[in-house]
Amino acid sequence: MVEHNAARLDDTFHALADPTRRAMLRSLSLHERSVGELAAPFQMSLAAASKHIKVLERAGLVRREVKGRTHVCRLDAAPLSDIQEWLRYYEQFWGERLDMLEALLRADTPTPPSAPTPRKKGRLR
Amino acid sequence: MVEHNAARLDDTFHALADPTRRAMLRSLSLHERSVGELAAPFQMSLAAASKHIKVLERAGLVRREVKGRTHVCRLDAAPLSDIQEWLRYYEQFWGERLDMLEALLRADTPTPPSAPTPRKKGRLR
DNA sequence: GTTATGTTCAACCATGGGGTTGAATATAGA
DNA sequence: TCTATATTCAACCCCATGGTTGAACATAAC
């Protein structure tokens, strides 16, 4: 129940905390791409893009196959699934919030705002 | 459809890319906590813990209410919901991967899929 | 008022991140 | 073989991050 693979989560979250890298993932979700192709949309050196790709690889989000002189990169979404798993625990909290909203919308009697609605374990989704 | 609030995602992902901060979130998911209570489990200075909390606040994951001399922190899971939203796009890929696996397991024969037949040397891709 | 408690602030340090450039490596093609 | 293409490597720069310490601030308690 406690975070088992913390370092893994560290790497994945860190990899995602950069717009360039997220854009690369998005690109890879359409086609597999060479390093050069991945780097093309960004105005940064190829070396810089290469570093980004390495960060994605370290997080397990990208796999690389060397084909002659070009390196072909493919998306591997598995770590994203791990993140979603991690997030699942917190779903109850926005679920709970939605329940409170629902309760507010449903309350035709104007309850004073100083009295917060007691949290009740609500149904999720 | 394109990432609208990239900076927001940056902050949230970055906040989550640290085990101390994730542990703090987990703690806040149980009770609201003062800064001191949040810091207690970790062997780092209070100042360091305070910085972590600030990172969480910057990402909108924690809200703080100053009550006398103690600062009470509460979880706000909304940014996590944004992340889940961002992840949703990629669900197709682990879904797709499962589909491909299923297809591989099922489609060893050139005959229609209804025939459960012994295997044949399958070329991948 | 004085003291104790809860928290931040400021300065500092070490490390790593994201960027650059220029050279090195490996392969494809003439 | 010679050259062009694809990519990495190494060195460097600047700045953010995560940690420290000691002082400052605000409030509670005596």
C-alpha cells in the first residue's frame, strides 16, 4: 500500500515535468520517430533534444532501437499506467469534493455557509 | 486538445517528482496537518520541509490556513484530477498494447479468428 | 512584559537540470 | 575511399533545487 517503487515514480514524474518532453511523448503517440525527427519541432540543439530523450528513456517512457545510423524511438506508456495507479488513491478526494458540490446544489434549504457540510463517504464515480 | 495549461502541469508534475512531497500528500489525505506535523516524519530541518510545502502550494496541491501561530495545511486534489485528465489521452496506448497482445495470442493462424488453432511461427511486426 | 512555540526568511552550499558548442563516433552513399 | 548524415560525448555556463544554519517574526502562555 505504501509507495513501493518510489524511485521509479520520481523518474517518471520528473520526465513529465517538462513541456518539451511531454510534446515529444505526444509526437511519439502518433508515429515512431528518429531522434532527429523528435528534435525537429523544437528550436534547441540536437544535443539538448537528445538529453530530453534520454530522460524519457530513463523513465521507461521511450524505447530506442538503433537501426543503422538512426535511432528509432517508440512510446512505452507503461510508466504512465503506473502513475494512473498512483493517482487512483486520490480519486476519492475529488470524488468527495463532487459529492459536496452535489449536496450544495441539492440543498434547497439555504444552509448557512458557516456550517460546512460533513463529509460523508460517497459513491465514487 | 493541445496542452492548454502547460505551466500548471509543469508545477504539478514537478511537485510530485519527490518522495518527501508525495509522502506529505499522503499524510494530508488522512488529516489536515500543521507545518510542524507535516515535517515531523522526515529527518530534515523544518525550513527544508517548509520549502517542500511551498512547492506543493505552488502546484495548488496544498492550501494553507494561518490559524494563530500555526499554519494548517489541507490537501487539494484538483491538480491531480488535471493530471489524470492529461493521462487519459494515453490510456489508449496501454489499452492498445493489451489489444495487440490479445491479437497476437489469438491470431496465429491465417484463418478467421473463430478458429482456435495450434501455433505457427509468428513474425512480430 | 517575558518566555516559549510555530513558522518563515536570508544566506549559503553542493548538486543537478537544461542549454550551448565543438569534436568524436558510426553508418550510408558516392 | 571519401563524404555526408545521424547521433552522442565532453566541456562548459547559468540557474533552480534541496539541503543546511542562524536570525527574525508572530502569537500563545506564563
